[in-house]
Amino acid sequence: MLKNIHPLLTPELLKVLAEMGHGDEIAVVDANFTAASLAAAHGRVLRLSGAGLVAACDAVLSLLPLDVDDPGPVAFMQHGAMPAGQPSPLQARVIDAVQRVGGVPARACEAMERFAFYERVRRAWAIVQTSEAQPFGNFLFKKGVILAQQA
Amino acid sequence: MLKNIHPLLTPELLKVLAEMGHGDEIAVVDANFTAASLAAAHGRVLRLSGAGLVAACDAVLSLLPLDVDDPGPVAFMQHGAMPAGQPSPLQARVIDAVQRVGGVPARACEAMERFAFYERVRRAWAIVQTSEAQPFGNFLFKKGVILAQQA
């Protein structure tokens, strides 16, 4: 436990968030997601077993600056039962967190078709796997920069 | 770089601070200190090359809760040219930071004879070695706890 640090941020997750640079991405995914295989090339799957998707995204967004210069710094997997581009209720709660904690508008959150999402996750720096039991609970966040006057 | 995180806190140092538990200690030392040999059993020497002692201690204390239930959660190496128990001007600046950032009084900072300090550092979880060029620029910090209402 550290001062003013979200309790879900484990030592390994703190390290991973800090070693990411501008444009690197991190995925936060549900319990059914293909994490180990998509991360097989680098092995960085960090488990937050016991945590749900929204709490895990809250924790990540408490420290990670989003890439506000990118039109789509946040992506989520298109829900199979929702109209194209529309988030599920669970996804909408994360998008609320993106606006509230991450400081970017909902339009910065892009719905992606399942297999295109997988390909983007494959290029991410790490995958955080939660115990989220709702389907399509999968997000990607692109890191931005912190300039001196904001530190 | 992360939001509201001191820029001297490297990925590795963030991980080390987070993995420490109640009563674990971390040393922050000057450029001449015997870091690698005292840490030989575990290998956790984290280098902040370019940083001075005061800035490095500021960074550590920004996240590390001190063990306020311990009468001496902070120790420093007794300066050879100072009266017993008296800090050097450099050490006094760190003790200021301990009070300002760490929130504990100066009496919580204990001067220790050189070789006794070495033995305590040998039991520490990690050593942060700075580029501090002034002599006796060596501190130890014992981690405390964060309770739910403070998180």
C-alpha cells in the first residue's frame, strides 16, 4: 500500500504503467478474454483476480495519462448484442470512468470488431486480466504524455 | 511518466516501494555508499544516477507511508565531523522533507554509527543509490501502513 495510490495497483502493474511511453497501449480485460495467448510473445499478463472491470479501469486511469492528441485513445470490443458503436451497460460505466478520471470525452472511445480488437491487443505492452464475468468487458488505453508543468 | 507521480520514481522503484510491507525498510544513499556489496544477497540496488539525496528522498516519501508506530522510522548515518546525534546540513534537509512530506517529527530520525547503519541496510528490502556527492548522505526509511479511510 502506498500513499494516494489505488489499492488495485499491484507492484507489477505500477511498474508496467510507468515503463510505458507515449503511444504504448495497455489492455484491461474480462475473465474470459484470451490473455495468455495474445500476450505469449512478451508474457506480460497481470492478474487482478477478484476485481471487476470498472474498478480495474478506475485504478489504471488514476495514473495513466490518456493520449489526448490521438482521436481514439480508448477502444473497447464491440458487444455482439449491441448496435454498432454502442457500448453495453458495463462498457458505458468504463466510458464514464474514462471521462471522469481520464479527462477525455466519450467520443474518444472507439468500438472495435472482436478480431480487430485482438490484433490491437497483440501489440499492446501488457494485458491486465480481471475477474469480470460480464461478456465483452475488454478495453484498450493508449498512453499520453505529462509535461513539466502538469507534474 | 504518470499522473501525480514524482518523476524520479522509476518503474523499478515504484514496484519496490509497492511490494514493501509494514516494517520493511528502504535505504537511500549517496554515490560513495557500499550499495552493491550490502545488497549482494538480494541484488535490489536501484540507481537514480543524476539525482541528489534530497530529491530522491522527496520522491520516496511522496508515496511511502512511514511507520508512525515505531519510535525511529527514519535513520541516518552519523556524520564523522558532527556532534553525536546532530545531522549535517545535507541530512537536515532530508529531515525537513521527512517532516514536510512524511508527516513525522524530526525526533523520529535516529543518527546511527556507520557500521551499525551498514548492518541495518543489509536487512533492508532495497537500496536506492543517488549521485549525491556530499559525504554521509545515507538514510533508511521504515514503511508503515495505510488504512482504508486514508486510501
